[in-house]
Amino acid sequence: MRHYEMVVILEPSLDERTVAPSLETFLNVIRTDGGTVENVEVWGRRRLAYEIEKNAEGIYAVLDVNCEPATIKEMDRQLALNESVLRTKVMRRDPNAGARRGKAGAS
Amino acid sequence: MAGRAARVGRPPKKKANPLHARGIGTVDWKDTALLRTFVSDRGKIRSRRVTGLTGQQQRQVATAIKTAREMALLPYTSTAR
């Protein structure tokens, strides 16, 4: 099991309230494969630094997930197939970075 | 010889202490406000000479900026001049 951080940028035309439930359907991939979802953070609509597929804005969601490498790969694949997903990125983070991140946020 | 003497004589250029004296251990790509201080108004990553960071910090900042660019939080280029 590894810890992953995943960022998803969704189309701005979606309703922000529907984002969390629709992400759930994707997160079920992880749950059924024995992984755990630690945190789902929906940032909401944000201006993009440059256009992605002609969109000037995007809805950001950051997911913290513990799962096997194959599982996150499958979820990433499924997200990428979805038309309303503009971009995804999976990153690995070392587990004690969280504590330091907390400190950075406080200062 | 004279040149060398001048170099030695010059005050050793005030070392700008790394901005990480702000108590930031690891750089997070989500902290755009911080990362923006390390890019020029053109969107280029500032050099170590300018930022005054340690090698390790500079690499961390550079990778953080690159991820932030991928996620459209920072521009690759900006023509705003």
C-alpha cells in the first residue's frame, strides 16, 4: 500500500455540488480493491493559469488515497476517459511530509 | 593582481538568507503564493543566485513550480509585461 495524492481538474460547466458525489463513484474503485480514501478536498472553481481545452476555469479536487499502485493506475485511467475531466495528476508523497505541511500552513 | 585585490577587498556581498527561514521545511506545490515569489514576472524560475536558497531547497522549489504549472496553477509563460 502506498500513499498517493491525486489532483483532478474538472470542467467548469459542472455544478460544484455534484462534484463530490461523482468523484465517489470513482473512489469506489479504490475501496473495492482494498484501498482507503483518506481525504477528499474540493477546492471549487479556480481560474487556470492557461486554457485547457478552451476552458479558462476548472474545478479542482485533491484526493489523498492509500492503495496499491495498480489500483490508482486503474482509477487514473477511468478518470481520463471521462469527458468532464480536464486533467489528472497522481503524485507520491512521503508519509511524514504531512506533518511538515501542517507546519508550513500555520506560518 | 590588482583585480584580485579588488575582489578580496570588496565586502563579501550580503548573503540573503534563504526565504525558508519562514519555517517551511518542505515546499508544497499547492502553495502558489510562496512559489510565485520564486518566479519572474515572465513565469521563469528564478536562479539560485537570485533566490539565495540551498541546492536542496532550490530543487524542491523547482519541482514544485513544475507540478504547479502542470496543474495550471502557475503559467508556463506569461506575456504580461
